[in-house]
Amino acid sequence: MNIVIIGTGNTASVLGRKLKAAGHCIVQVYGRNSKDASELAYELATESTNYWNVVNKEADIYLLAVSDIAIGEIVRELHFPGKIIVHTAASVSKFILDKSSEHYGVFYPLQSLRKEIQALPDIPMIIDASDPTTLGQLKMLAMTISDSVTIADDEQRKKIHLAAVFCNNFVNHLYTLAENYCNKEGIEFKLLMPLIKETAGRVEFVSPGISQTGPAVRNDHATMEEHLKMLDAYPEMKKLYVLLSQSIYFEKVS
């Protein structure tokens, strides 16, 4: 398919690489910052622009890969009747595109994407569309870059995104707190890498509720009290320790 990518950030960059590797033609990259647009276009072997009036009007699909906030601003410039226009946001309704074309939808990558990482990750794709024909086109496109393609409407997609926040954003924040703690206490954070990898790998085969370990699930008050004393100098971590320990314990007994 011939695709115009609108955006130059993490999602635009990684999806652009995936689509190009799958044999699709990226005919143009649009970006408000001409330097960023030019750099991504160079990588994808295509042209760039930062002017709406010269956006290619002959593409099959216009992939709007920008921040949630920016979508509302950009759709005012998008008027491509007969073309497929999709955004990549988890929590924005597909109907925000209904004035831009009669064929529109969502092409949401369920993955944490960073353009600095050159390795192409596995990306489950969550899709939705305005009509069956467009949905079929998006499904075919998604299947060229992913082995996992799921159809989900706006409400289902929001729920998926909420679960993803717990699995990714919150977990990554806990890694950050642990790394900061290790650095301040003179501990090598890398010592925890085998534990992190084992925990993440195990969840693919065993329900996380079954494999939960630690002092909270054992109701080991002596260890938890010792940990809390050690966290006196880290009040935010101490609050989280109490909150998460209570959650783990009550999940076990419920």
C-alpha cells in the first residue's frame, strides 16, 4: 500500500520502519518540524514536507501518528475524501476523523515504542474502522507487520490501554524507583536484571496471581516492618510499599 505518515515521533518512526520492511511504500512524511520530517523521510527513503498544501493526495492510507492532543488540531487540515485516514491513539475515538473522510479508523500499536531502538519489536495491533471495507483493508495492512491483530471499538480499546498502563508505565516507574534507590545505596542495579527477566518471562506461562511471591503474600510482618524502617529516608517509596503490600495481601485472601 502507498502510505503517508503524519508525525515524526516514536510511533511514526517505528511503524514507518515496520511498514517499509513489510514492503509498503511510504510516499511521504509530514511533520511540523521540517528537520525531524526530513530525517525520518531520509531513513524511509521518501520525501518530506511541513506544508499541508503539498501533502501527497494520491496515497491509499494516511497514518496519523501524533500525540493524542495534536490529533484534534491536525484533523482540521485533513480532508481526503475516498482515502483511508487512521490515527494510532489508544484513548481517542475513531469518530474524531469522520469529517476528514468517509473511510477512517484506528491503527493502534499495543507496544512501548522508542525510535532510538533500531530493532523492530513485536507489535500487537488493535484496529477499528468506520465500515467493513475499511476494516478489511486495515486488517490486511496490520497482518503484514504483526502476528497479533485484534478488532476493538473505542470503549474496548480504552480498557486495553488502561491495562497496558498498569503492565508497562507503572511497572517501569517501579523500575525507576528501584534504580534510584540502588544508585543512592551503592548497589548495582544490574544485579536485579535476572530477576526482572525471570518475572517478565514467567507471566507468559503462569498467571501472575499464581506466581506472586514476597513478604506481603506470606503476610511476613517482621520482614515488612524491617523494610519500612529502611525506607524512612524514602517517603514516597515507603507509601508505595505499604499500598502495594496491602493490595497483594488482600488480593490473596479475596
